Amino acid sequence: MLLEDNPADAELLQEILLDAQWIDWQVQAVSRLRDALTALSQQSFDVVLSDLHLPDARGLETLQKLKAAEDIPIVALTSL
């Protein structure tokens, strides 16, 4: 899952992942933490790539809520 609220950044990351043809990536992109939490409750993912600054969560709060919902590897994406 890709959790990114900037459409341009989300599109770029998806293109980069899809260009890595040695793995058959399937990416579900969401732009809000609440949407990510819903998706995590409905299906399984191998990893979450997450921006830390979202419209409905900021910083470590984002990671804490993701980890509380599902024990899954999280890669934090930030430009800071």
C-alpha cells in the first residue's frame, strides 16, 4: 500500500515501482490515514509505504496508528 496525499508524488512512486520489472508489484494508493486503516482491515499487504504528513495525521502519529492497526512493515517517506 502507498499512503501518499500528493498525487504527483504518488504517481511517481508507482511508476518507479512498476519499472522494477523483477517484482510483480501491485500497488494500492490511498491519500488519507483513515482510508489506509480501512484497507488494512479488509485485505492483507506486504508493506506500507507511508508519507508522514497527511491531511488526517502528522509525523509519528501516522506510524503509531498504522502499527496499531496491523503488524506490518512500514517504510516512512518524507522529504524532510
